[in-house]
Amino acid sequence: MKQYTTERGIKIGITPIPLLLDRVKEQHYKRMEAELPVPTYAEKTASGKERQVGMIPEDMAAAKEHNPDWYAKHAEEWEAYESEAQEWASKLNELLLDAIAIKGVQVDMPKDDTWAEEQVFLGLDVPEGPMERRAYYVKTEVIGGQTDVITIMLMASGTEVTEEVLAAATASFRGVLQGQVITELGDQAGSVEGEPAVNATPDGSPVRDGAIDLLVVGPS
């Protein structure tokens, strides 16, 4: 367990829980894949067969710039998917932070409910269930700003936090999750019988190889 002092001046212990966080992400992606299918487009493979290829952000951005007519045909479906995927990304971020607050952050809850009474006075709803209440307490009374969120997430995932890692994570924090979620699911949707496509991107650029290493924040 590592020690950390939050921006609020509260000393906490952080237990790395990378396997639990991976499990939370895995289950979330399964639910997302089942409830929010990745939009696809048709193309021919090297053998002349037709397959459906999952749309991913990089491909669609390239198509929008270099092949606007093709993009226009798929824009409505893609942009609706992007919007819903962002909601799923926000849910995942919240789930991971809850997991860290409950299992990763070691801090004693106050013996009295003054903190909760203050929040109720401010018009906030404070959860009653023990797990929800603890997670809520850590997120609203222990963790400070963005630096705390990123640092604690990195430490709980087992990452060694250096100045370089923290700087890279901070720079990628805004919007990175959505792109990675969509890219991963798009790759899955585009895998048909393991056969490579002639051009797996609408603008003619080469197919990307390899799976995307999914992290909420920080370099892969």
C-alpha cells in the first residue's frame, strides 16, 4: 500500500487493484457491445468477399476530411453512436472511480455525520447505502481536483507515477476514454473470419494492426 496526500490535505493509503479494474472494464465493454452495436460499413476483402467493418474514430475523421461524400452517407449513424458512446464512457469512468473509492482508497469514514449534514444543507443528495455512501464520501470529501483523480487512478491501477507519466495522463485525460472505447469495439466489429480487408479505412489508408490497450488515463 502506498501513501498519498490529496489536494485537500487528507492522508490516504492506496492499494493497487489492477485486476479488479480490468474486470470492471471487461464487463462494461461486454454490456456496451451488447446494447450499443458499433455501426459498420461494407467493403471487399482480398478474396473478393464482402465484409462489414466497424467504424472507429480515426477512420471516420479521415473519411470526413478526405472522402466527404462517403462520410455524409454514414454521418447520422456515426454521430448518434458517438454521442451514446460518450455516455457509456462517462459511466465507465464513474464505475472505475467507485471501485477505487471502495477497494483502493484506504481512509476511515468520520464517526459523525457532520460532513453529510453539510452536504444536505447545500441541497445535495447523500446516499444511504454503505457502499454508495463510502464511494460518495471519498469522491466528494477526500479527493480534490483533477490531479487527485488522475494520480489516484494511476496508483490504484499499479502504475508508477512519475512526473512524465502524470503529465502524459493529464494531457490525455480529456476525451481519451471515448476514443479508446469506440476504437476497441470497432476493431471487434471489423473482425470477420480473421480475413484482412483490401482497405479497412474509407480514405484508403492502411489497416491498423494489433489490439488497443485500454486505459482510462495514462499511457499504454
